[in-house]
Amino acid sequence: MDKWLDCSPDIECTNDGSLLKVSDLSLKSKHILHAHSTKRPLNADQPCFEVEIVKQAKDAYLAIGLSKECYLDPEALKDDENEERAADKRPDSVSYFSDDGTVCSAAKESGKDHLPTYSQGDVITFYLDYQTSEKSLVCIFKNRQLACRRWITLERDLVLPTINVWWGPVELRVKWQAEFTISLLHDNLEHWRVPDTVTVKDNLLLMRNSYQTTTVQSPVCFNNDFNYFEVKLVSMGESGGQGPVIGLSSATYRQSQYPGSTYESVGLATTEGFIYQDKRKHTGMKTACPCSEGDTIGCGVLYSQQSEGCQRMNQKVVVFFTRNQQVLHHGVFDQSPGGYFPAIGLQSSGCSVEVSTTCPVPSLPDSESWLKKVNSSFAGLPIGVVLPKTSGPKHEDGIKEGCFRFSSLIGLPDGDVITPKEKIAEGGQMIQYLSPLTPEMPLFSMEITDGDDSGVVCIGVSRSEQSVGCLPGSLVDSVGYTSTGTVLIGSVSSITTAPFKQGDVIICHIEYFDSAKSVRFIKNGQLVCTAQVKGSGTDLYPSVGFVGNPTSVRLKWQHTKPEPPMDFTQANLTNWLCSSGLKLTGNTLAVSKKTRKLKGLWFLSPQPLTKDWSYFEVTLQNEVLPSATEIVPKAAWCGVSNNFGQMKFRDFRKMPDAKIVSYLCNSNGVGYINAMKQNIDFQTRYVKKGDRLGFGVWYPDEIGQSEARKSQVIVVYTCLNGVCFWWQAFEQPSGGLYPFICLYRYGDVVSISHDSPTPDIAQSKAWSIEAETFKQRLHEQQKLGHKETSSSRQHRPATPVGRVENGMSKHSVYLHCDAPRYNEATYIHARLHAKGFTATLSEKSSLSAPIPEPPIRMHGVVVVCIGPESASSARIQNVLEEARQLGLPVVPAVLESMQWPPTGPMQEELSLLTMERIEMQTNFYWGCDQIAEYVQRLDGKGYNGRKVDVDAGRGASQLYSDAQKEGQTTNAKSDPNALKKAIEDADKRKAHQDPGGDNRPASSIDAPTQEKMNDTKRTKSAGCQPKSSQKSSKACVVL
């Protein structure tokens, strides 16, 4: 074998690499193999790489592409527990996957294209179409038909053909380098990139029954010989939309977007008569008018550089549009590398056009003067352009009538049936029942009575006064279950479960515990998902949301507690929550099929371990397990946890309230997270097939079954073949710890024993002592924030706290303060250490120095303690200037009630940090928790100072909604009048800054302060008085 081709050992390969064979890899530890040309990149003389799929099993998968590295999927062999570092970032590549038709880069998650899948008998070709010094334009063909173009940012000698194979068996015939023999003709519409929704007949394009924008593009870009084309409007299609859009696009356009609606493109919308360029709409076209059926629209380009090859360079060109051979408009545009490609956007069903690419260019008497402007003109249209106005999510109070609060798009229910009035846009709308669920009336149910897949329904719970302009679960302290099978959990996470449809009955049921609520969704009597809402003081209201076409549902809004209560026992394994892709046979659980993407498949108990059921076992039946000589990056893991999110262990480590004890087979260790520490305790003995892993909880003798699910200190232990080898005192969260099993790959098999006898516990006395010691340590840690007052924090520093070892240590925080705020800063420092952050606070004696020591460049985020005096502080000015130069985010912690920003020389600079400031004067330790959240969110994002513009009367609402959605400020006390006050504040500021009273938005109005107001009484709605058996919510009102 020549050294130019790098192949995995299990690939059979001919000497010239033209034939590759892969056998079944089911029993191999490595389920993915590679063949990689290491020294023969594509070039101008041999620009093609072609793969013919001679044989491919139905459950075998391929990736074909160009890459510097041998693996095209960055997740293929990645250990789930290894964090990706900056040094691990992969170089660019382009890959075409057989299973889902995805075309993507290993270097970035975004920017994927979706093409048809391919399999046995297909031929895939990669063609090097154009190269600059920095990147290459690659065309991808399926069966010699152009399917996609992609840029790849690699040096020319690193554009290397690569093949990956999953599972096998596969047989491939390969041309690693070849000449280009595929014909591409601009005058043959069969060669154009045509979506499935468009029919081609000779030179006619017809859009069939579709309401989605689609674009047809020429396979050849404009050049000296082909620089003009015309489109005759045969039919404008159904009313609505912009009609056919005629124009030019870059090589890598998206078929779902018309010319002009994306960057590096321009198009004339014939229905409107407007030109769009780079997402912008031209508004100064005084002579423009809408086009009609029978008109012929032309588009062409004039180049200032006529030499061969220059037409594909990044340059300024003249683009002109004609109607019936008469020039409508022209302008100078910045052509992207690769050239401009003729493109036709079709939006209305029934729309048809006749295309001519060989028509003569009309007379252009002013073309010379146009070209003279190329070197002096800006790139773009010669007349003013208006950027589209963007806005964030807005709060919608909704309409209150009877027992309901609802969106105007949904309307009042007709008896117990709800049908939205019209189609609802992405984001959704909601109706809320104004009486909260309670322990006595903990559930409600819903059935879809009419609708199809074009409409989505979401059943769940939401907080009082939450915006009705969203779905349940899309904002904090709410949960929603959609008909597509996604469970939304408070805007921070989601779980995939079974979808539901017309005829299914869905029940939303809440279990109440001392400091949490468990929201359960039941489909046709089968438990499908459980999610938790923290805190005992937040009332949750029955809610239903809608997206898309109207769907009718029938509701039973509240049920009394069922007798006997719904009991999904752990003894019946069919009650366990099971991911799609797992197969349960008796007590044996296995991965049902081979997949390319090895994602965790979860099996979760419906009940936690308690006093009565305190132990369960899992027997490993895998043929493939890690050993001292064999690495298996993704292997089974199991244990107990309070978190129902289906995530990796490393992601559990980032969850502030996650509690877990588990055995990770791939790491060969016990991974745990408790209130004091998180770690993986690696073991010397590797588990093997037939071993039994057991997990149990131990309660002190005085705890009975009725108290077993309360928040308390217990001992969690792990056994191997019935012998305890690991144990630790643990803070059990409210609700308990639920058994779980996570499998990854085909061949992962376990047997579950829910009734295994509890092993003999010889250490029970030692455990009792350890639990008591842990309880005292926990108590000392919790005392940090509950007895100090604002006055005591100003006069006495906090007791130093040792930093907890956990995943937060990677976030390094520099805590800056002036001398008057030093004592208060020590409490923030202690709190951050208790949470595991690496926090630095200078000694008090050093606070007279102008520059903080140690330098802030050693940290990831700067937290600045702010008082009224801070606006005149030279030290704060130095810190902010250095943070800006180093690109470090800044979080202002406001320690005293005052006007924001404080008056002084630093007033303008501090106003730029309005959106990240944290008001701590009312609830200091809530503020510390917010600092922790902001540090995680801002770390690595760069300096965050920015000007905030508020549109009078509406901007405050928008900013509050954005903060609620993104900042997730969940613990501020509710203030029903906050929105009203914010709007009044914005209006007053505008009136002060703009006494002329015109309608221009104010240029520098601060985001309104989030005041922590006392709870107010709920208002009574007509016909229904909201009931509440719990304390008022501490969650920030959703505006």
C-alpha cells in the first residue's frame, strides 16, 4: 500500500486504493473506520474525487468529504466526559452523510445543508470548482446532478479526499483524483439546481402546490460569454407573497431563500417592484412599479475587468435590471468570490416562468458611465436603503374574560373546546386557566379533536401573568409538552419523548414536595415524561399553547386528586420512561438498531429510591466494554439522579442543582455530584460482561417511608456483584433520587433487577456518623448567606470559605471593589467560592493602587461592586478601560439603592453595562446567584458594554421580555405594575430628551431598573376568582 493513503486496519483495500471493503463491525470496539488521502489533494489538473457505492447494508452509513483530518464527524470517537478545549477545535472540512443527507463542516455546528440521502448504487462526486489563496469552492454531485456548493477554508495542499464508514458491510469503488467530466450547461434547465417542489419542462419552471419560498439557480456563474438572462412571467401564481424574484446569488445560496433575502445576493421582487440586496429593501425607486403576467424581466452584469478568470474574483460590478428590454435600474454591487449565479425565487403555488439564457443583451447606452462609477462607488444600490427593524420577544398580557387569560389569536373557549381563530406564527400563543393547580386538584387533561401535522399543540403549566405570546415551557418556571414530542423546561432545556396526535388523551399532573414540584405528562395512561420546577412558593396554572394551523382541543381543566392515586410503579418496567431507540424485552434492555450518531438513550424509573425501595441492580450483557487495553469512548452508564434532563455527565456538572451518583463504563469510575463536591472516582478493576452494578440509598433509622422523599442527608452507595465498593454522604434533593440507565451503541445490553435484595451493610454505624458530619458541614455552608444584614456586611467581612471542587472552577472571576465596598465584596467572594468558581479579590491594603493586582488579564469575567461613589472612581475607570482592551465581560453588582447610572464622570461608561447590572440591595444572595449565572453566560464572550436604545412606549416591554428569556432572572419578587412603570419611565425620559415631541426614538435611554417590590394581591377576574394554596411567587413577573 502506498503511503499516500491512510486506512483503518479493518478496511480491505487494493494497492491503488480503488476498491475498499468493510465487513460487519457490530462486535468491534470501533464502529467507525476511515480512508484518508494524506498526500494527494484535489487540484486544478485533477479536481474530482468520486465514490461509487457498490454495496451498502441498510444499517451501514457513509460520510464522503474533503478534510485535513481522517474523521469527518467530530463526535464520532469523542469521549462524552472530555471537555472540548480551544486547542481541540477542528479545522474546516466539508462532508456529505448518507443517513440524513446532511452537508456540513466539522469545524462549526451552523450552516448545514440538507440534501437527499444516498445508498447502494449511487455515485457521489466532489469537484474543486474555484480556489482563492484562503479557501476553495467545492461542488457536490449526486449521480452527476449538481446538489450543493460549499466553501472550505483550508490551505490548497490540505483539501484531501476522505471516506468514513460506520458499522458495515460496505464496498466502494473510488477515484481519489480524476478529471472533471460532468457537463454543466446554463441553457439547459435540467442542469440547474431545482428543488423538488418545482417542475421543469423545456425552458419552463412551474411551482407546484407549495407555500414555501424556493429558489432555482444556474449551474454556471456569469462570465464574459454569459452575462445576461431573461425571465418571462407566465403566471404570478396564487395571490400573496412577492411573486417571482429575479436576480443573482452567491455560489452557496440557500434554496429556501429568494435572491436579495440573503447576504451576497440581489433580486427584483416582481409583485412589489422593489429590489432587495443583502437582506435590505430599496425604498428610493421612484420609477419602479409592480410587474404583471406577460412581462419579461432581465438581469445582467457588467465587469470592469474582462480578462479570463477575473469574473469570479471578489470585485465591484454593475448589476442592471430590465423590463421588456428597457433598463429599470442599475447599481454597483460587491460580488463575492466565486461569482454571481443567475437565480429565480418562486413563492406562490402555481407560479410559472419561462427562462432564456441565450437572449441578446439589450442596448445599454450609458454602460461606459456606469463602469466609471465602479472604482469610485460604494458597493450597493445608489439610492437610500432602509435596514429591516428587528425586535425581540414582546410581552402580551392577553385578554381576561371569565376564568381565562388568552391571546386574541386564540379567543375564548367554546365550552370545553378551544380552536385558534387563525394560523399562529412560530413562537406560539397561549391560553391560561386562572385557577392554579393545587395538591387537592393537581391535574388537568386534554384531547386533540381536530387537526393535522401542520398545527402544533402544547399542554403544560405556566406562572401567573406570564406572557400569552409564547408556549408553556418557553419561559422560566413553566413546563410544556408539545405534540411533536418535545418537553420544554423553563427555556433552559428540553427533552425528547413520544409525540401525540388526534385522539390521544394527555394528562398534566403535579406531585408536590417540600421544595419542588414534579410535573408529569401521561399519554393514554402511559407516563411519558417528568420534569421538575424548583421552589414551593410558585403557583402553576393550567395552560395550552398553539403554533401553526388551527387545531381543536377539548379540555378538562381541573381534576380532583384521583383515588386511588396514579401509581406508576417501578416493578412494572413498562412504566419506566424509555427513549426511542431502546427495546425492552422482559427485564432486558438493548439498543434496537445501529445509528451513526451515538447519543445517549435513556431509561428512567418513574419512582425514586426510598425507604421501602432502596436498591436496584443492572447486569451488563455487553460484548464490547472498555478494558485496560481497549478504549470504548461511548459506553453504558447508570446510577441515580434528581435531574430528568437527558444529558451527558459533564453537562450534569454544569447544572447548579443537579445531584447524581453513577458508574461510567467508558471512564471506569463513579461519577458523582453533591452539594459539596463533584468528581469521577476512577477504579482499578474494569467491569466486564456479566458483572452486576448496584445502587442504593441508606436512611437513618428514624426516617420513615412518608418522609423519605424530603430534602435530607442520606448515604448513597454503589455495589459490584453485591459488594459495596463506594459510598458517600449525600444531600438528597426534594423528591428523591431516581434510577436511570443510559445506553449508546448497538450491542449495549443490560438486565434490570428492581427487586434485588439489599446487600448487607456492615458500615451502617460509620455511615450514620458520616451523615451527621456531612449535615453539619452543609449547615455551615448554608449559614453563609442567611443571617447577615446589609449593615453587618458593610461593617464586618465574611468568614473565608474554601472553594468547592467542581466544574465551575474553569470560570475565573476577578472581583473588583473600592475600599468602601471591600467588606461587602468579601461576601460575594465567599459565595462564589462556595459555588466552586475561581474568584480573586485583592487584599484591602492594595486597594489604593490604580491598577488591580493580580492583573485582570488572568481572569475570564470581571465583577465590579458599584455604589453611588463609583461614578467618580478612578480605579473603576481603570478596570473598565483594561477590560475593554482585553475583551473581558464586566458584570456591575449594584450594592446600594441609587439612580442608575450614578451621576459622575463614569456615568456614560456605566450606562453601557445597563443590561448586565445586578441589583443586590434588596436580596443580596439572590444577587450572588445571579452573578454566578452571568459569569457562566458571559465567560469568553468579550467586552459587553453597549448602548441601549429604547423605543418610547414599547422598548421597556421588549427589554424586560428579552431579559426574562435570556437572562433567566427567576427569583425577583413579582411586581404586577413593573411593565406599566417601565413604559412610563421610557416616556418621561423621551419627553425630557426630545422636548420637540417628534416620533424619533430616544437615542440613549437606559433599560428600566428591575425593582424588587413587595408582593401584591392578585386581582379577581370576572366569573372566576384565582385560588392559591401556596405563598406568592418569588419568580420575576414575565413581561
